[in-house]
Amino acid sequence: MDRPTQLLFLPGASGNTAHWRPVAERLVHDAGRLHLGWPGFGETPPDPSVRGFDDLLGLVLARLDRPTALIAQSMGGVLALQAALAAPGRITHLVLAVTSGGLPMAEHGAEDWREAFRLAHPRLPDWFTTAEVDLTDQLPSAAVPSLLLWGDADPISPVRVGERLASRLPAAQLVVIPGGTHDLAAERADVIAPLIDRHLSHPQPLKPP
């Protein structure tokens, strides 16, 4: 497995490019860092060519011009897995934190965040709250070494979701952080950064079929 020369950080539905910075600043891995924002969210200016979830995937794929590890939170994790399925040769590692991963969340006891998010952010594009992405059947084809990071105090993406993803992905390791919430990466950067560094150096091997 190639070592990544680029770490591409993907935020969740808020588009907060600062979410991963506490972790990025603590990583010792020598790859370059790129924090991708979503057009029209936060400090990222709108892009008239980006009109929906599929266009966001195009933005991610366009950044994969070198061996890249994708490090993604929440809805960004769905895009990371879609990218891994679409362009597996360009992605060396995945780090997925508290994401749905394209699984149907209701059956895993997840709290539905979408209506509250729309009310709290009425001016943001609705690409994340209206996206319907089901990757359940495709996940076994995502053979990229994957580190799954979960908190056991997250009602939006409960640990059961991480456990299900770990069972579907062929090269995944799940780590559960006691007391971790949906803002796991920002809250527990000191804990998470060493886990990511170790994953980038010693990725999880493929599980036997």
C-alpha cells in the first residue's frame, strides 16, 4: 500500500473546514494537508457549477491527483466512501468519523438530524438534507484500508452504525471513544491524531472472505 502524499479532510454537512484542523495540526505524518469546503457553506464561496450532492463528489474526485488519504466526518464520510468506490486506485487510506457511510440510519436507532439542521441553517443549500445515498450493497467493494472513529455518546451516528460499517468494509478497524459525541474529531483531537498516524503507517489488512 502506498503512503499518502496528501491528506484530504472533508467536513460534515455544515461545511466547517475548521472541524479537522485540531487533528491535522497534531498529526506527525509528513503528507500535505488540504481542507476541502463545500461551495456556499461557511467560508467557502458559492460555485454556480456545483448544484447538488453528485457535484460535491466531483469536487472530491478532482482533488485526487496524488496518493491521498481521505479523512472525513459525518456526511463527508459518505462522499469519501463514494470516492473510494469510484476511484480506488487514487485513495490509499480512509478515516471515517461518525458517518452514516451510506447505510440506512433509522434501522440502527439513529436520531434524524435533518429537520433541525434545516431550521438552524435556513440559508445553506439543502444538498445534504435531501441526499438519499444507500451504499449498503457496494461497501464490500471498498477495499481501501479504513479506520472508523466513533463516540459512544453520539445519537446522530450511534456505535451500531460503526459496527455495521466495520462488518461490511473488507479492511476496516473500528475504534470507539468513550464519551465521544458527533463533534468527536474537534473534541478529542489529542486521542484521535495518534490513531490516524498509526493507521497511515500500519493500515488494517484485508479480512478473510
